[in-house]
Amino acid sequence: MFTPWGEALIHSWYQQALVKLTHLPNVNKAAIQTNLSCQLDWVEECNKDKLALWATFHSEWVSRDRFLAKCLDLDNKNIKFSVGVVGFPKFKTEIAALRQELPSHVYLWINAVKSELSNLSSADREFFQSIDPLYELNTHHYPSFGKSCQAGKTAISVDGDGTMRRCHFIKAPIGNIFNTEWEAALSDQPCTNQTCHCHIGYVNLDYLKMNQVFGSGMLERIPDN
């Protein structure tokens, strides 16, 4: 799962990395976060059974029509993807319109703004829940200190230089992916952070059993219906 700083898919090397990864026999899935500002012709080179996109719509940066056209193109190309928006009430009109215009089988999730939750009305939260049935899952700072987590065991974070970290949110290095013995760094260790509040982190907490919610759609944030 690529979680780049900025938009990655405008660069050909990210596109080609996904092409190559999806054709590797030891890779089950390759996914990336994107705002869909890129061209999408490269996806035809991928093994589509292994490619998934986590597409985010920012209505203050791009028109809904333009973003929706990219979504429909992906759907026509038979690419698995979810669509996400940031949960500010000021975007409710755009969010409702997007939900209406997206194909019904495309999951639209609301990224909860934790710092603003106390300012939301009950009507706001009910609206977000109506769009994203899993919205409330994303509104918590889950207790994580000392908890068993797949981060560092079956999931790791890797920087461009190969530096491995057990989690995107724990900065201590545990090894380097270019070391031929990198797998020796994998181990079952309790979390060292007090809480976890981001999807790419808390889905790995064992006690939350998020694998039962998302199944094979964990990376691209598509629930297993």
C-alpha cells in the first residue's frame, strides 16, 4: 500500500511500480492512495485482479464532474477502488451529490475529522453515517498501548530508501528491506503508542478484528460485504 506525501500517480515511476508489482507471483495486491489527477491509461498494463486504488475527493481542489469522470473510467476498466472524502459539514452538499452519482457498488467513506467531532451536530453525524455506514469506526482514538498488533509482524511501513518501521506511526527503524535477512526483523510486539486513530494503523490492532470488517479490501478500505 503506497501512502505517498503528495500525489504519486502523476509520476510514471509510481505507475510502472504498480504495473510490475501486480505481475509478481508473490504479490496478492498492490494499492495506492490517489486524488486521480493522473491519466489512467497505465492501469491497462496491470494485472487488474491485483490492483486497487484508494481515491480521495477534495471538492475545494477539483470539480466533482472531473473527479467523477475518472471514477467512471476506473469502473469501466474494471479496477477495484474506494472513494473517500473529508468529513467537514461544509462539504455535505458535494458529498451527497457524489454519492448519488457514483455507481452504487463503489464504497464512499467519510474520513472523520477527530478535532472537529465535538462541534458536529447530531444531524451532521447522522448524515455522515448515512453515507458511510462505517463512519463511526473512524471517529475514535483507539487505546493501543501494550495491545497486540499485526504492525511489525505481518504489516510494516517502508520508506523509499528501504528503511523498515513496524508502523507508519512508529518512527523507530527495525531494519531495511534491501537486507537479505530483513524478515528476521519481523516479530510480535505490543504497540508503543498510547492510541491509534488512523485507518492504516488501527486496522492492524488485533482486538478490533478489522479483518472481519474489511476482509480482502483492507488496503483499499473496501468493506467485505
